[in-house]
Amino acid sequence: MKLTISFIGKQKRYRRSISVRTLVSFTVLSSLLMLVSSRSTDSVSEDIARIKLAQAANEAENVEISELAESTRLQLQVLAARLAEMDATVTQLDEQGKLIAAEFGMKAEDLEAFNPDSTPINVDNDPLLNQIATLQQSVTAKKQQLAMLESLVRGHHIHEQSQLSGRPIQSGWLSSYYGMRKDPFTGSPAMHKGLDFAGKTGDDVVSTAAGIITWAGERHGYGLLVEIDHGDGIVTRYGHNNALSVSVGDVVTKGQPIAIMGSTGRSTGAHVHYEVIRHGQQIDPLPYVTKRR
């Protein structure tokens, strides 16, 4: 069986006969060629896509590794700088500790007695970790040394603080001495059992030694009075104040403001009446006032 194809133009006529078997074979072959061609193109495209995906993943990993390496490098730099600072600080503390110890008549070997076990610590043979461990040992040693020195300083400071000395004012002048004088109200001779320091209303009145406040309030003749017990039978009084800055039971240090100067009670002007009492008896405060701190 044949199939005839005719083409008729204006000047030319074309006619071709093709068998059905030939036509079917041609059609099947064309379809196979198209299928193979299409499959090949799709496969290549998929392979290219997979390669590009792998390349992108590899580039991302390279970037991540580079960032991690940079971050690690910066951290190591910071750690190294910090270790250098700590080492310098330990050296500085060591020198300061030696200077303080020298003031108390101690020698360098006396401080070394307070060092903990200084056997080097081997940390996985890592130089950086070994350096950190060594610094930790040094810091521990300095802490023990400074704690010991602090105890000495505190003891010395407490002894110094408890010693009565100096004036009960920060500014002003000595206006009346201890002993017999003419009473400013009666004109008759009378015993003045303290020192008067004149100044301006509002000036600070300060403690002449560390102690505990045992009186803070009005007392006949004294006006607003502060009384401090310094231990060892020594008590000081500060009278005629305009206002008080402390209360009974407060612990005060030498030089601490305790009141505001005024003229309350039996007074003729702004001043502080200062008394020193030893074992219950008023004594002349002048030796303590002129005593070097």
C-alpha cells in the first residue's frame, strides 16, 4: 500500500508516492531521535546543576573555615594581650608589696613565706595554658601576701587612729585655754575645764581620734554636745554645736566631721568647747592638741 503526495503550483507540479511501511519507519525513527536528544540535554543540565550546587557548598564551607580561623586568631591575640597585662599587674603588685613590707621592717624573704606551692603545673604541654596556670599561682600568692600586709596595715592604722591628737576644728583659732579664768557671764574667777576654739557658725567640728559616740544631744551648759569614748579611759567632749552629724552608737574615725560649729548653751559666740577626760577627770587638752599625729 502506497501513499501518494501531490503538490501543484502555478508553473510546477510535484508528485511523490511513499509506501506506508516507509512512512511508519520514518516516524518511529524521528520519535526515537527526539527522545534521545531530549534525554541527553536534560541529563547534562542536571549534572551541571549538581556541580554548581557542590561548588556553592564548597565555597560556603571555605568562607566559614576562613571566618573561624580569623576569629580564633583574634581571640588568641586578645588572650595573649590579656596575659601580658596580668603579668605586668602581678609584677607591679609584687613591687608594691615589697615597698609596703619594707615600711614595716619586713624583708622580701618574709613575704615569700606566704607563697603557696609554686610547683609548675604541666597542662598538656601547652605553652599558653602553662602560662595561664603559672599566672594563677602568682595571683594566689599575691593575694595571700596582700592579705597579710592588709592585716598589718589595719593594725597599724587602728593604733594610729586611736591616738588622740590635733585640733577639733578644720579652720579657726584657739581662743581660750584650760585653767582658771574670768567667767564671761559673772566676771568672777572660774575653772575652765577645756579649750575653746573659735570660728564661724557652720564650720565643721571633727573628731580628734577614732571612737564610739556615747552622747549626742543637749546637755546643761554645753548646749548641743557630742561625747566620744576612745577606749583606755579616754573620752572627748565637743560642746556648743549648732547641729550634730552623728548619733549615739556611731563609730567615727579621726578627722571625721561630727558636728557643725555654733553657739548653743552657755556661750557668747561661735566656738567649740573641747574637753579631754581621762578616767573620769577633765585634764588639759593642750598636750594632745599640739601632739604630732
